[in-house]
Amino acid sequence: MRPHPNYQSGFTYLAVLILVAVMGAVWAALGVVWSTAQQREKERELLFVGDQFRKAIGQYYERSPGGAKKYPTALKDLLKDERQLGTQRYLRKIFIDPMTQSNNWGLVQTAGSGIVGVYSLSEEAPLKTSNFSSADSTFEGSAKYSAWQFIYMQQVQVQNPPTKR
């Protein structure tokens, strides 16, 4: 008497189903890891780009001709400083916000309409919430990227007080 050939087909079908389920779980886990890595890379890029804006605004302010220092009134002022006799550029281009993929930035302005900083318009929650550089220490615990404001703070020179003898 010969064994019935369908005994093995049920086992193979079950093994294939388990294999497909395991592969699906592995692909889902890889997708989460890849997405997190992409988000962290965007955060690194935002920190770099924001710092470039901060430095450019600082250079624009510090290199103001004459006695009165002024902040730029628009981001395009950082591309070519019309106040200077020669060509003076602080940025080569207006960077794209890595979070929104747009060149629209939120602007931090002074009372006199000068731009002192920029921030992303993204309302997403950041993965990075601690261990920022000293320049970005105010970002600690921020609930959204738009709270990461890259502001130029002018350096106040403190003179040493006279020593008592």
C-alpha cells in the first residue's frame, strides 16, 4: 500500500506561511530602523543648516558698515550684502529645510524687523531631545522642531574690572 501524497503538501504549505510571516516581520522591523535612521540624518542636517544661518546672520551683523550694526531684513540679504562696496556673501544659497523639504523658514525678528534667527516650520516631534552642543543647548526637551530656533546672540565683551592692590 502506498502512502497518500497529500500528507506532505499540508506541511509544506504551513512552512511557507510561517516563512512569509517571519519575512514580513523582519521587513517591518527594517522599515522602522531605516525610518529612524533617515529622521536622525535629517536632524543632523537641520542642526548643520541652522548653524550656517546663525553664523551668516552674525557675520552680516558684525560686518555692518559705519557705526550702527544692523541685522538682515530678509534671508536674501545673506546671499549678497548690498551695504558693502565689494561683493560680500555670507551664504551661497538659501538652504532647504530638511524637515519640510521647503526653502520657507520661520524667522525670529527683532523689534526693528531685523532677522536674528531662523527655525523649521515642522511641527513633528524630534527624536533628539538631549546632548546638544552649547550653542544649541536651549533645544533640550523641545517637543517639536519649530522650537529649535537658531538665533545669533551678539557677543558682549566684558572688560576686566580693575584689580585692587
